[in-house]
Amino acid sequence: MNEQVNKNKTLQRINVLMFVGLLTVGGIASLIPQKQTISKMENRRLTPMPVYSDSAFWSGGYFRGLELYYADNFPLRNKWINTSENFRHSLGFQSTDIKIYEPENDAEANEIADHNDQDTTKKKVIQSGPLPDDGEVGVIKKRVFVFKDRAFEMFGGGPAMGKSYAKVINEYNRLLSPGIQIYNLIIPVALEFEITEKYASYQKPNRPAIANIYNAEDSNIKKVWAIDEIRKHRTEYIYFNTDHHWTSLGAYYAYRAFCKTAGLTPVSLDHIPYKTKPSFLGSLYRLTRDEGLKNNPDSVRYYLFPDSVNFYIGSNDALGYWNKSSMYAEGASGSNSYSVFIHGDLPIVKMETQHKNGRRIAIVKDSYGNAFAPFLINNYEKVVVVDQRYYTGNFIAMLRAEGINELLFISNIFAAHTPFHIKKIEGLKDNK
């Protein structure tokens, strides 16, 4: 009896020593300076070691920073993430069929939207709606709808938020017109064109939401109905399988819709050479770690237009400072492949072409605008691109200094219904 008790105590001591040993080794290893500062798997910057200060110590901020540091720098962290996700997948862990909207976007979930989606120019409306049920089953993982080995964001913005966005665009129109023509282009989400009747309740239809914005905008603002042009090509590769962005082809169809609105002739892609970034697993794969998405990777195509263009990267601090660079970030690869377009989310860039037609446009955009902007070098002598999230320079002074006479606000439908983005756009005009 005593022998068995001693054995049990010995095993317990061994277990405790192994556990403490693992924690000690892991803790020491995590203190060793890490070479990796960015996680390509998650496409984000890892938390650095916090800097000690008395105020941070007593407020608790220093310890919260330590906790985040250890979580981001644990040894073999990427392998543990992959192992965990593979194990969950093998057990068949899946979300149930439930409707999920972001709280700030669905405050008016029971509010009746304005379904008058006739645009102000009385053009023919393309009928929209869910596709017939085809028997395919989708699941929701981490607020993402995974369907047919593709990942989709689900839109749920309310009419009041859309009107707030329209109000901000109207403010620019009244501040800058008649010297600057204002355009607005709202980008639909991919699910708008792929959702079936079975899952129709998973998101709000995009076209009525866009119409709600356009109908609330001043009549002299030119509205671009990109959603109708994109819908004509819904069976083509216009949105990525594993990422929330559109492809360059999807951006091209929006560009064609813009040209129609702006009185321009769109370039044809029939004979334009291009390059491709292969094996792109995007943001929605990194979020869900879904095996079906992993086996359905994307490729990123970018077009090599014959027009010569001088590309410059600007500064938040110095008006008129421009550093010459290249239009495409050729070094972008892997999970960062979408950053090939105009070097990703820089605060401000400029493209100057050989066209001398007097048309100079500025684009205020989110990341969707990165794939769109290069097409405009075929029609404008100058294109200035401002990221509404990061530009803190004097926006109005910049427009005047660059001789801008057209201004396009291009936003994905989430951004047009999110307070953060609306405030960022509004704040640009107040930057000094």
C-alpha cells in the first residue's frame, strides 16, 4: 500500500516538474530576442516588449503589454496555431447557421429601409436578388460566411448610417463646388452576387443600401452605379476566394462604370499585358483558418499599361513633398500580395501621365481603392490617391496645390456604414 502511495507521489512530482519545466523553458525562450516582428500568417505586426515606466506600472498597462508580448512571441506559435486549427477541423467544429451583424452597423436592424432604388438619372435598373438554392451548405466562422470553399463578409448596415455617410459627402460638395466635380462610388460585397435563397437572411441587400446613400446626396454629385456593371460579370473572377477585397478584374468593371458616369472612354484589357502573384491566401483565410479556403488559394493579377507614368509617394507632414517610386510594389508576395497595388495603404501617392487633357482627379479611398486607382492613368493627366484612414496632411490645401478639379470618394459598403470610416472622411477637410 505504502509502495503504491509513494509511486503516485513520485508521478505527481514528475508531472509538476515537467509542467514547471515547460513553463520555464517557454518563458526563457520567449525572452530571447525575436527576429520576426510581423506575422505573415495573420498579416499584422506582433506586439513588442513594452517599455517600463512608473505610470505604466501603476496603471497596469505595463503588465497588459507583457501579457500581449508573451502571447505573440511564444515559441513555435505558428505551428501551435496550425495544429489547433487542423485538430478543430478534423473534429468537424463548425458554426451554426445564424445571422451575425456587427452591432454598430445593425443598430437599425428593425428599421424599414428605403427600397426606392431608382437612381436619380432614371436609368434602367438591373434586377437583383438571391440566387436559387442549389443545395450547397455554408457555415459561419468568426463572423465570416464560408460557402463553396469561398469566404464572404456579411453586410448589415442600416439606412441612418448610410445617410450619415451621404451627409459627409454633401459637405465636401458644398465646400468645393463648383470648382471641383464630386463623384461617389460605393463598392458592394462579394456575397451580394453569390448568396442563395437559403441564406438570403444572412445579409441585407446591397443595392437598396447604396440607393439610400445616393438618394440622400446632392443632385450635382455624380453617383457611380458600379454594382450594376459588376453584377453583369458575377460569374467571373471579380472577388477573391480567401480575401475580403475584389480582384483587379472586379475593380476594372467598377472603373468602366465610373468612366460611363464621368464621360470617359475606358481602356480595353484585351491586349494589356499583366503579371500575377500566385498562392495568395488572404485576410478571411487568416481569420478562419478554414481548410477548404486553404485548398482554394487566390492569385493577384496586375496590369502593365503602356501609358508612361511617374509615380510618387507623398508625406503627411510636408505639402508638395513627393518621392519618386514605382506604381506597383513588385516585391509583395504571399499573404501580402494585394499590397502590390500602389504599395498598399500609404497615406498619399500621386501618378502623373503623358495625357494633357486638363483632367486632374483625387481619390479618397479605403483599401479597395488600391486596385482601382491604376486604371485611371489611362484617362487623367494626374491622379492623387489619399487613404482616408492614414492621411493627416492639409487635404484642402493639397487639392489646390495639385490643381485638382475632380474628386472621387470610393468606399466599400461596410466603410460607408461604419462610424470610424465616416469620421475619418469627414476629418480630412479639417486637417491643417
